[in-house]
Amino acid sequence: METVLSVEDLTLAFGPKVIQQDITFDVRRGSIFAVMGGSGCGKSTLLKSMIGLLRPKTGRYTVDGEDYWAGSDAHRTDLNHRFGVLFQSGALWSSMTVGENVALPMQMFTELDTDAIRRLVELKLGFVGMLPAMDLYPSEISGGMRKRAGLARALALDPDILFFDEPSAGLDPITSARLDDLILNLRDGLGATIVIVSHELSSLFRIADSGIFLDAKTKKPIAHGSPVDLRDHCEDPQVHAFMNRTRDEEEKSP
Amino acid sequence: MSPLPDAHVDIPHWELQNNTGSVTVVLSGTWLARTADIPRFPDDSFLQRRGDSGTLEFNTQAVQSWDTGLIAFIWEVTRAAKDAGLHTSLEQLPAPMRKLMELLPDTIASPAPVAPRPKLLETIGSGSINGLAEIGTVTELTVEVIKNGCLTLVGRGRMRGVDLLNDTVDAGPSALLIVGVVNLLVGAILAFVGASQLQKFAAGIYVAALVGIATVREMAAVMTAIIMAGRTGGAYAARISTMQGNEEIDALRVFGIPVSTYLILPSVLSLTITMPFLYLYGCVIGMFGGFLVATAMLDLTPAGYFHATISAFGVGQFLFGFVKSIVFGAFIGLTSCRIGLKAGRSASDVGIAATRAVVVGIVGVILIDAIFAVVANAVGI
């Protein structure tokens, strides 16, 4: 299958402080790609550089062959309209109702009339099971609901590439499993390509087709492959420990 | 229904095929929500089938490309079919469409009924109760702050000195420039107004007394308090309501750290400490502003102006303004903290709290000033 997103030798840094380097990977169309690693290893930072919030220090990042960071800001915004992003805590705009949150991108970037927008908002909230909460404000709904509403908003412009930052963090196992089903269904239904940052193992094993494992100590990716492959076949002790939920070898020895 | 368009025509098109025992919705064209106008499905299309327990089927073979626009349409059709008592079969749909359809509920629940508007009497009643409760809460808070303040004075409180220091620096030295500029201009404006009137009576020298008394009794205290309400009161309210949103206040409560000692006391104390000094500073600057204008506009000697100012008011006037500014400081600190604590948890609530703190601060300062004026008049200061 063809490559949609391609990352080559990316170095991420905040000023002089390097977060991650030598990141290289490709994401195939219609696949679910997982960015894994322990806390603080730079997973979310990598995601930020892929959605235009943080310019990488060096390296190349292409979307369908187009260099993402080489073009102008306006060009990047155009490319971003192909993206749907689900932020860690939903990031709903708190002064708008759930429905208005989903409607706003359509009002800003499409020619649709009010009635058509309302139908599409209902549909997208229907996908994530949030239709009854359409007229509520973000402060009136729970964290899990905020996340689902955030997902509906990410789908607002029918993006073909979706980015999820810790979609199941803070959710109970049942809600989290439902969210996994939802992600799979959306991928199969819409044919979307999905990049997911997570350390929720059960969900990664279920949904991700391929992935990359970032290491905080060496500041480099230390393994490539699908989560299930990494669990069963990876030789690296740290990856093995992470994927099998055992403690690190070093930690075990006194 | 119009005939099926040619396959290469891109507009989204649908038609109903009535068969015995089933209805087929035949879809064709491009069904992209963003580029094409997705038609609406008329709700009465299944009218003639009502009561007939048939099956609804879909034929999407002639659809060229689609996105959620098509799904929105199919969803509308299935809902209309359910209302008409038809059984919907999604078997003919391609797997991607079917997966998306499976996510959707088969009805849209009617929106929750809007709560009826409360009656006038109810509004007045609940408003009064809320007002009384608010007075109680603020009083309670005041008592607690005073109690904790006394405990801190004897060394048994748990306020962090560094918080008080930070707040005091922020409410004092950092405010010198703006307080100075405003008071200088107010003094100058008073002198302008006074000079233009008093000159007519050849009483130009009384400009000094006018500026001096107005500044010391009213202007320096009130202007400084208004600036501090906008500058520091708004900041306190925003800070505390942001902490509310981050669950920081909840964390303090769970640890049993009294919010009144930890958060409110340093804020109130710092304003109460700095306000009288800012007042004195404002007095000096204000009179200097008057001096500049008076000596430039009228033929007054600097020494003469100085003497006229000194002899215009006594220590009592100073004391009056000094006490007033202490009350203003405590009032602004307490109300802005209370408003911050009461705020909601969203981003817009922070803005509302900051605005409210500024408005309540300014209006309250002027109200208190009016009360002081009445009392002073009765007592004869």
C-alpha cells in the first residue's frame, strides 16, 4: 500500500534541548500507526511536529509527497484541513456547546448552509454516541464524553488523516474498548489513516498495524514494528519490558 | 421521480424503487459533503407504505465517490423508514458504509425540554436568598481571614511568607508607575479646573488649597483604589479561578490547607499593607501635578504655593484618607478572592470572574467612599 505520511531523520528540540532524534518512519494509507514509549520520551512532541505546532530542528516530513514544513503557513493550513486531531483532554472550546464545537470548522471552511451543517453535526455526534449531549457545554460533561466530542470535532471536515493523542488515557476499560471499536470502524468506514500516540497496551495491541518505539534515555527510536510483533519478538530488553508490562531489568536488580 | 442521470454526471441523485414487499433507494453520483449539495430526504416519502411491513434496501452501485454526506443521507432515510414501520436492511451496502451506519443510533432523541422561565416573584425570592447567603459567606471569609491574620501575627499561622512578599511586591512597587502617572494627571486636571474659575475672582492662590484638599481627602485614595481594583483585583480573581479549574483548590481542601490562610490572606494583607503607602505617594504626586500646572498658568511662586498647600489641611484630613485607603485595600482583596473562588471551571469563567472582580471593586470603592463622606460630614472632619 502507498505511503501517506513519511518522516525522515527528524530531530525534535526545544531550543538547545534535544527531545528526540533520528526519527524515520512511513505511514501507509488506511493503516493505524502507533507512537509508543514511556512517559516523557517525546511522543506528544513528535505528534505536535506532525500537526504543525512545533517545527522540527532538522529532517523532512512529507504528506502525500509534499514537504510539510517547507511551504508557507497558508500552505500548511491547507494541508491541516486534511487532518483531524483529537487532543489529550478533548480541547473543546469551552464557550461553545458540543454541537457548536463540531459546527465551527464547517462554518469557517465550507460553503454549507446552516441546515446541512446541522445534519452533519448530528451525524458526527451520532458516530461517537454524543447526540444527546449536543446542546451541553464542555464543563457540563465528563472527561470521557469530552474526548468523544473531541473526536466528533476532529471528524468535522471529513479528514483523511487522523491524529490521536492518548485517546484512551483516563477512560475506564469499557469506554476505552468502545473507543477502540469506534476508531477501527472509522478507519474501515472512512478509509482514514490514523496516527495514535498511546501507552495503553491493550488498546495498542488491538488496533495498531505498525509503530515506532521512542526511548527517553538515548533520545532515539529503538524499535519499529506492530505492537504485537514488538511484544512477541523484540529483543531489546526495554521494549520487551514495556510491551510485556514487566519491570526494567536494571530496576529489578538491586 | 426524475430518471436516473448519466453515470458521469456528478450531482448526487436518489430515487425510490417500489417493489412488492420492499422499497429500494437507488443512489448515484458524487456524495461529498464538502463539495456537493446533499439533498434532503423528504419525510413523507414512505407515506403510501405506512402500515405495510416491508423492507427498505439500498443500491449504491452507481455512487462514484462518497464521504459522510452520503452517510448523513442514508441515516435520514433509515429514520424515516423506521417512522413508517419499514424494516431496514443494510446488507446491500458496502462494508465501509455499513460499519459507519452501525455506529449510529436509529433515532434522534428529541431535545430535552427547556426549563420554564421562573416567575417574577420566584426570581426576586431566589435573588434575595442568594444575596443574603453571599453576605454570610463574605462575612465568614472576612472573619476567617482576620482570625488567621491574627494567628500569623503571633506566629501560629500557616501563611507562607514568600507568598506575602510576592503579592506585596506585585501590589506595591510594581504599581508605582501607573499610580504615579494617574495621580499626577488628576492633580494637574484639578489645578486646571480650579485655576480657570478662581482666576476670575483673583483668588488664584486658592488653587493650592483646592488641589491639596481634594487630593488628600478624595482623589488620591479613590483613584489609587480604582487602579488597584483593575490591576491587582482582576489578577487575583483570574488566578484563583484558574486554580479552581486546575483542581488546585480541591487539592488544598483535601490536604486540609485552609484556602483562607494559604491563598486569600496574603492577597488581602498585601493590598491592605500597600494601599496606604500608595495613597501617601499618590497624594504627593497629585499635589506636585497641581503645583506644575498652577505655577505655569498663574503667577504663583513655588514657595507661596507650598505654604498655601501646607496651611490648607491638617493631619485629620490625611488620617481620613489613610484609613479609607486601608479599607479600600481590604475590600478589593477580599471581594476579588471571593469572586475567584466562586467562579466556574472553564476558560470563559476565568474571564467572567476577572471582569466581575474589577466591576465589583470599582463600584464598591466608590460606594464605600460615599459612606465615608456622609459619616465624615456628620462627624465634622
